[in-house]
Amino acid sequence: MRINFRAIGAIYRFEMARTFRTILQSIASPVISTTLYFIVFGSAIGKHMSAVNGVSYGAFIVPGLTMLTVLQQSVANASFGIYFPRFVGTIYEVLSAPVSYFEILVGYVGAATTKAMMVGTIILLTSCFFVPLHVDHPFWMIGFLLLTSLSFSLLGFIIGIWADGFVKLQLIPLLIITPLAFLGGAFYSIKMLPPLWQKISMANPVVYLISGFRWSFYERSDVSVQTSLLMISLFLAICILIVARIFKTGYRLKT
Amino acid sequence: MNPIIEVSHLNKIYAGGFQALKDVSLQIDKGEIFALLGPNGAGKTTLIHIICGIVNRTSGEVLVDGHDIIRDYRYTRSLIGLVPQELATDQFETVWNIVRFSRGIFDQPKNPAYLESVLKNLALWEKRKNKIMTLSGGMKRRVMIAKALAHEPQILFLDEPTAGVDVELRKSMWEQVRRLRESGVTIILTTHYIEEAEELADRIGVINHGELIVTEDKSRLMKKLGKKELNLELKAPLKAIPEALSGYQLKLSPDGLVLTLAYDSTHNESGITELLDRLKENGVSYKDIYTKQSSLEEIFVQLVHQ
Ligand SMILES: Nc1ncnc2c1ncn2[C@@H]1O[C@H](COP(=O)(O)OP(=O)(O)OP(=O)(O)O)[C@@H](O)[C@H]1O
Ligand SMILES: [Mg+2]
């Protein structure tokens, strides 16, 4: 099978150009907001919090906060990336070009993933100014970051195709992603919860992401790394299946 | 002639149940300019979008250069450029980036020199660094054309390319369309300016309520359905039509300087040669001779209201 790499490259570059054109919103705003978190929770309140699992509270929240932003960025970028051309009608060109759905996906999701990883990296670097950070397993860390960015960019892509208005485009992230992310253990260890809530939390995929990601820093986690990895892979697989289904029917892309 | 596009028994029923195309069969020859005419909502855009891969067909077959548009979509789409009816471009990008994107997504290697020539031909070269939002409506339309040409297509669909374009620009677009055809590009255009089709097209298709009601050579269509007049500009004014010519449907202009013959061009015997001989015999000499026919617009209106 021949792959239209030029098309993938064109979409990818176009999307990245959009990122750099809007560099302020794209990069600066997540960095500023997480910096505020670091100042408030890490430095100010964190001093009065006891260490979690032997990690200072300021350092404890870094992986969770990074994940939180990466999740939101992935979903926001990927959903907007594909929704916008549908909305303004420029999608006609992509549909009339000799590109497969797979190549379209790689272009858009690849760019969203890259951007999310960039933001994640910048946040981690920023956090170094506020808390003592060390990474025990850099490869795992990058792996988790990549898997998360990728699967949530896929989810964003699905949302961007499903949405038929800006309200829906914003609603899902607001109503589902943000609560899941906040309740996913960014600011606390799941083990601090009452037993019932611990059980309920296990249904939240974000718990596994944050736990695994945090493990790659401090070798401490709420669930085992293997479980984390398994759950992320499962989530990724589900997203891929949905996307495959969408492409098979041309759902919402073609009438 | 070898057809570059073959549409057979094409049907399109939209999700709501509306049938936009009814058993449309059509062949487009390589290198011709084909004008697709029809009132609003006739199905022109639907037909074009199916051929280009933007809309799914319900049933029927479309071959482009002998290849099925679904099975061999990479091949067929790489041949086609589309200027859509609606202006749709990323407002925040520059002309140059937009055009480069179009070339890339159609899997063509970089070729700045070619893109430069496209932009120059469309008088957009000066604007290449401008964002689309800073261009006028006519310029944006030309950007759409530049995008469609960016990958050097062999078939070009122009869906109402001159809507909202000023007279001068329209003429220059016609010029470009002709030049493209000369370079071997097959062109299919839709338009509501019938004189545009009359000016440009080799063949005409008329579509109404999703049905293709006519496809015909432009000249044959106009011959078949149009009325023709032969006009003779005389050297000296006549007071009356000579007796010897009374057998013809002749009219004399009030100033006696123009003789007009209405005739049916589909008849083999139009009687023109005979008439000219008779005029000579009767000592009527003329300095100019020209024919006039009913416009395509008149024919079009007549067809659609049948
Ligand atoms: N996505 C759609 N869903 C449902 N119906 C549609 C859709 N697109 C077009 N139609 C209908 O199909 C018919 C043909 O539309 P089409 O756009 O092909 O017409 P057209 O000949 O291009 O008209 P115009 O000259 O106004 O551009 C119209 O009745 C239109 O309402
Ligand atoms: Mg139309």
C-alpha cells in the first residue's frame, strides 16, 4: 500500500502553523494557569501539607497537573483541528484529495499530539522553578506522556467529528474531561479517599494515566504500572475502534 | 473521442430522503469544456461533489479516466481539481501557504516555480504574503482557483466560478479557462450566466430536478433549438423586395439597407445558396453578410420550462 506522506505532512504542517500563529493561546495560557497552580498548591499551601507517599506535596502534584493540562490540550486541539475545517467548509479539499482517512487522521491527530507533548514538556520545565523535580524513569515518563497525548487527541478527533456546533465541541470537554481529570488524583492519592470512592475512582481512566505517569517520576503509584499501561492501551484501542467505525461509514464527514 | 469521465445511472438520495440525482448518465470527453446548466437546486453541485469524492453516491457508477472513483480514488482524485461554489478558505493563512498546502495534500512534490506561475497568471503574486482575510471577494475566488490548479490537475471543475466577479475579471477568467483547455485540461463548469456557457462551452448539459434532460454539442443544441437569421447588408438601398424573390421569407429593414432571411438550420435545404444566386441575377449586391441566432439563454429557458 502506498501512503500519501506529502498529504500527512501538509496537514501536519498546516496544523502546526496554526499552533505557532496562535502561540499565545496555545502555549502561554496553559503554562500560566499551571504556574498559578504551582504557586498556590506547590509553594504556598504545599508547605503546610504533609508529604504524600514520601514525596513532598509540591512535587507530588507536578505529574498530575501536567497530565491534566495535556489531557485538556489534546482534546481541545484535536477536536478544534478537525471541527474547524468542517465548520468553515475547507474540509472539501481534504475530502477531494487523494488521501485516505487514515492519513487525514495521522495528520490531525499527529499535530494535536505534538502540541500536547510540547505543552506538557514546557509545564514540566516550568515546574522545575518551583519544586525539586526528579524523574526515575524518563523513558516511561515520555511513554506515558505520548500515550496519553495520543489517545486523548484521538478522543478529541472523535468529538470534533461528532460535534455539529461549537456548544457540543466545548460541552464534552467541560462536562466530562475536566471533572474526570480533577477527580483522577492530580491533587491527591486515591488511597486518601474512603474505600467506596476508591472503588468508584477505579472506573475513571484518568486515574490510571496519572498514577502511571507519577510512578515514572517517583516510583510511587496508586495502581501498578502494568495496570496503568494496560488501561491506557485499552482506552487507546477503544478510541481507534470508534475512529475506524466513523471512517467506515464516512459519518458526518460525507453526506 | 475518448471519455475522461463516464457517469452511468447515477442516483443520489440525501439522508433526509430527498433525491437530488435521478439516473444521471453522462460522458465528458477529454479536453473539452462542458457546461452544466440548471436552475437552483437542480443537482449540479451534487453531481460534481460525487465525482470529486465529497458526497457519497447512492447508486450508479462513475469512472474517471477509466478508473472507478471509489476503488481507485487515489488515482481519480489526483487528476481532478475543484473550485467549489462556496468560498471556503482558512482566513488566517497566507495565500502562499494555502496554495502550498493544496499541492501537498494532492501528493505533488514541491514546485515553487509552478506555484509562482499559477499565482502570477491569476494576478495574485503580489498578494502571496497576505492573509486571505485581507483580500477582496474576487481575489478570494481567484485563490480558490489557484488552489485547484496547485496540483496540475487534468480535469478542472468550476462550480460557478464567476459568481460575484466583475465583468473585466470574468473576461480574464474566460481567457484562462481557454488557455487551460489549450494545455489539455478538461473543464466542467456550472454557471447561471448563460452567456458564459455560450462563450466557453463545447458541449452543454442541462439538468433539472435531478434529471439530465439534454446533453448536446453547443452548436448543435443551438442549431436544433434555436432560430437562425441571415442578414445581408446591401450596397444600395432597396425600395422593396424584388418580385423574383417573393418566394423567400425575406424582410427588408425600414432604411432598405438590410435584407433578413429567417431559416431553420436543421433543414438540409436552407435555401441560402439559391437565394444568393437569385440576388446576383437580380442585380442586388451586398457588402456584408452575417447570421444571427437565438441565444442559449432563450433555449435554456425553453428547455427548463418544458
Ligand atoms: N447535504 C444535503 N442534504 C440534503 N439535501 C441536500 C444536501 N445538499 C444538497 N441538497 C439538496 O439537493 C438538491 C440539489 O442541490 P445542489 O446543491 O446539487 O443544487 P445546484 O444545482 O448546485 O444548485 P445551485 O445552482 O443553487 O448551486 C437541492 O434540492 C438541495 O436542497
Ligand atoms: Mg450548486
